[in-house]
Amino acid sequence: MTSILPLRRGLCAAALALTTAGTLLPASPASAAPAVDGDLGAFAYGRVNVAGCVVDRPPADEQRTFNAATGRRTASVARNFVASDPTTISARGRVENATSGVADAATGAFDKVVFSADQLVRVNNLDPVDCRFGAIADSQSSAGLHVERRGRVVLEWDRGRAGQIEQIFVSRNGNPIVDRIRPRPHGDLTFRVRPGDYTMFVQFQTRANETDIPVGTTLTKRAHFRVVADFRR
């Protein structure tokens, strides 16, 4: 069984606690070993940035593990924030983040994994006092997979008009084979797999900042993301 490896460059410390539980599929006899088995996790995070001010509530996070038997699992957070200096409320914000994962099985083996996220960030700039307040929805999902047979994986991604796919990363036995940083909104690629241990990681973010809008106005961003990894012979 392969464990999900530590997350990569620049990721929040809370995500380093991501752990896995359970297998993608129940154990099979050696003669009928699945083409792929492994562990999967979905992580949702809501956080804020400020400069020279305080925020009334700490960040929020939730993590879920899932497999082919559990169906879709969703990690969700929703939280309001207030940024202020000692005497004045500068801005209010809200973060909503639902990060989901689902694994499908075919003929007793891993067939497809889908990671998705729906995010909302909102900032209300209330006062000329500038706390440089920013609201951030951050989704991070991982898969640690053990491949028993040769094949190929078709990787497809898509996002709406808001937000950013920060990274799509795949490695084999610790060696990167796919590493897309802020790819275009829609795309696909195919890579071949052979027996070994593979790690897949995807990260989505949506941000809204107090400095983006005039005092007395509100900025709301809604974003949807989807990454599909489809194993084929």
C-alpha cells in the first residue's frame, strides 16, 4: 500500500497533516491483483492574509479520505472573517470551500479518480484603514497509487472564469513525470505508466483582496475546478 507523500513547494503547514486511511479497493488475490490500488484524500482550507491588523477568527480546514466503496466524499469549510486595527474594522470577508473526490472501479481495479472543488470568496472593504485583507479558498487533493500493470493515464482539467489551478503534479517512485504550474484553464495530457508507486497532487485557489476594490464596495468570486485521471490499458 502506498501512502500519500508530503505535499510540495509553498503549501500551507496545515496540509502537511494530510493522512490516508483505507484502500481504493478491497484486497484481491494475487492472481487477480488490481491494475492500480491506493489511497486518496481531499482537503479544504479557508484562510486570510492581513498586514498590521488582526483577524477575529482562525483559519478553518477539513480533510476527507475516500475510496471506491465510499463514493463521493467532500471536505467543506465556511467561515466569516473580520479584519481590524485596534479601533476600526477595515474589512469583512467570507470563504466557502467544498473539495470533493470520487473513485470509480472497473473489473476489480482502479479506473478513474475525479477531484473537484467549488469555492466562494467575498471581501467587503469598509473603511479607508488598509489592513490589506485577503480571503483565500485553498483546495488540495492527493492520491498515492500503486500500479501493477502497464497502461496509460489520460489527465484532463477544467476551471471556470474565476480562481486558479495552482498545480497538477504526478511522480513515479519520487521522480516527477508531470508538473504543471498554473496551467491554462482547460487542457489534457496522456502519460504512460508501468509498475511502480505514483503520487498525484492537485491544488486549486481562489482569492479576493481588500486592495482590489474601492471603500464601500464588495467583491465576490465563485469558482469551480475539476481534474480527472482516467487509467486505460
